[in-house]
Amino acid sequence: MSMRDRYEWRGSAMATLLAVFLLQGCVESMIIGGAATGAYVATDRRQPEIVAGDERVELTAGSRIGERYGDRVHVNTTSYNYNVLLTGEVPDAQSKAGIERIVTQIPQVRGVVNELQVAGQSSLTSRGNDTYITGRVKGTFVTENKFQASHVKVVTESAVVYLLGLVTRKEADDATAIARSISGVKKVVRVFEYLTRAPGN
């Protein structure tokens, strides 16, 4: 293979990988250290169809909320095992209740944890800090190695860390302790579903 052919092959391979990552939600599905979406899904305790279903719920919720409220609200929708966490800011209590109704009416949604705050929308600086905290929490899950990091989903809003997943009590306690140890975290909220024992044990 000529040098030119090698460069063309590498470029094509990288483009393919990038497309796969974008289609499968690379940012949310990667583990610190560069593991790809496929590896993440393989270790997820949800069935693959539920992982896909959760993504559909999030997209549907985002679309319906956007159609109804536009840029008057800042809402993040996180679906895990068809339980939906709502975080962000809304202008009034009516909007908060209305958004919850919208999400509750989406097929397959089992429950809604409404953590929306009646407040002005967070700044880009605040959102950037939330992203940083989320990365710190996830990274520490990996380095502490007390449980499989992919079993716990981390969402941060205004420095409040929300933890979701299908976990044992021990895993939940370890994840909570780690999240609380991270500098800048104001509070940790557990939105777990509990297992009597880890699968395979």
C-alpha cells in the first residue's frame, strides 16, 4: 500500500468512526480514557432496546418542550430505564408543572423526577462549570474503581450532582461518597433504582 493510500485509508476510517460516535451520542456514551460507545453499551445494565428507548424519550421530550416553551426555559431531560429526570430553570411554577405533564404523556415513561428550578436561566459559565464537575465525578469513578463507572449516569445542574442507574446499595453509597468528595459539588441527589444484588453475582 502506497503512502498516499495509507493516508486516504486512515482518513476514511477516522471519518467513519466520527460518524458512528456522533450518531450514537459519543459525548454521553464515552468512558474517561477513550472507550467507545459500543463498549459503554455492552456494560450498561439496561437492555439495548431500553437504551435506545431512553434516547427516544429524551429527543421526544426536548422536541415537545421546545415547541411549547421555546427559549423561555432551559430544560435538560435525562431518561434512564424510562424514568425521567428534569433539571434546569423555568420562569414560573406553571411552566414547571406543564413540562412535567408533557413528559409524563410520552409513551413508555414510567415516572418523572422534577428538579426544575423557578429561576433565571443559568449562565454559560455556570453550565461550563457543571460540565467540568460531571467530568471530574466520572473520572474519579474510574480511578477509584469501586464499581463499573458505566453503571452510574451523572448529571450536574448548578453544581448539584444527580446520580442515576441500576445499582446495588453498596454501589450507590460508593458513588455518592465519591461525588460528594469532588470540589465544587454543592449537593448530591440520588435518582437510583436499586438491585438486590449485582447481576452475575
